[in-house]
Amino acid sequence: MTTRRTTTVFFDVDGTLVESEQHGHRLAFNDAFARAGLDDRWDEATYADLLAVTGGARRLAAWFAQDPSSAVSTASVADLSRRLHREKTRIFIEMCHSGAVPERAGAQRLVAELAASGAQLAITTTGSRAWVEPLVTKLFGVDTFAFMITGDDVLNTKPSPEAYLMALDRIDHECADVVAIEDSMPGLKASVGANIPTVLVANAETAPGDWSNAALALTGFGDLPADTVVFDPSGLCPDGLLTASVVTTVARTGPASDRSSTTGDTPIIDMEHA
Ligand code: XBP
Ligand code: MG
């Protein structure tokens, strides 16, 4: 007797399910600086560079470490970062409640399609549980996701594969085909580091990089006219719409180490011209 294999889809949150960085987290960080009486402010270009450091508290610590003059002199970088991050989280939770952090176009469609197909869905994010849980529940529904691995649960944030390895431990992965949906290079490194085939749904905030480890890369879920497929060596998404069927096929195809068609030139994608 053969056991029917299930599909488990691990969703990243920031930049993947929600539009949260430049007009969400960045503004909350700046508000936290202001409330603490600090002059630090992150413009969009500065924040784009800082996205290479995942996890809000770590991002703050990296900022203060690179420019010690901007830190309150009596506080250690770590203490100051933690304190600011607590305030930033409070501010961001209010933003989520007020509707300032929307779904990414097409995310609700894909999540609903996958849920209807019987796939198991879970969250694997570097963001804090205090806002992730209420926001994901509000936008995508109660019980849509079987579990959520957040930045609070891991010692090492992305690009470490720790969150994905922890997520794999939560499922019966002997019986499940798994796939991750990510938007960033640290996210892609994390999921691929856990040997999980990954769909990269890049966006304007995704740093250019070598995405050859993705099974498929698009500039959106395919719901917006500007969305395009930018890397699809196996011809998985000919229509340009990321459907439940495409995602399930990526899961069934397996990780890059199991695929045969990923050799050859791999583009470094310039998002401005993709
Ligand atoms: C997202 C992050 C998060 C947010 C900030 O990375 O790094 O830290 O930017 O959220 P990914 P917190 O999408 O790869 O998980 O301040 O709650 O950490
Ligand atoms: Mg992300």
C-alpha cells in the first residue's frame, strides 16, 4: 500500500505575504528613534542596505556598530538595540492593527488556493511573533497556517537555515513534499540551506543576487500586469501566474540537488529592468 504524499508550503512573511519593509518596519524604526530622542533616521536607500541584516534587533545593533557616534553613549549597543526594538515592535503592532501593512498582491489568492487544495501551510519568518501572529491571522485567517516559526524561536536568523530546519522538524517530512516561498537573498539562502526547493517572489526591495538556487523566480505572484517570470529553468510557470498547482509541482520536483535541469548560465537579475 502506498502512502499519499502531502504538500507543505513554508511562507516567509516580510516582503512575501505582506508589503511591510520600506513603508512599515522602516517607519516604525524611525518613530522609535524619535521617541527615544535619537537623531538617527533611516531613508529608503539606507534601509535597503540594512535589509541584508535580518531581525529588527540585530539590524539596530548592526547600525549602531557601524556608526557608534549615533548611539546613546551610556548604553551598550546591545541594550539600546533591544530597548529600541521593543518600542519599534509596539509601534509596528499599532500599524498592523490600523491596516497600514497590506497583503502583497496575489498572496491571499495563492494562500486560499493552496489551502483549498489540501496543502499544509506554515510560516517561517525572521520577524517577531508579537506582530507576525496577529497580522497573519488578520490578513489570512485563523487556522490557515498550521504553525508559525518566528524570529523569537531561533538563535540564528536568516540566512541561517535554523528556522527552516525547525519547521521541518514540526512536520512528517518523510511523507510530505515541501516548498518555500521567499522574497530575499537571506531568505533564499536559509531555505535552500535546509534543502527545501524554493520559489523566489522578488520585489522592488529584493537585493539583486544570484538566484540560481531558486527553483523558480518571479517579480510577483503574477496578479499585477508588471509581474514577470525571471528564472524558470524547468518551465514550471509558463503562464506567469503562481498557482497552487505550480507551487505543488515545485514541491514534488524536490530540491536543486534532486533536479537535473539547473545547470547552465544563471542570470544576475536587475530588478530595475526585470
Ligand atoms: C524579515 C526581517 C524582519 C523585519 C523586522 O526578514 O528581517 O526582521 O525586517 O521585523 P525575512 P522585526 O522576511 O527574511 O524573515 O523587527 O520584528 O524583527
Ligand atoms: Mg522576507
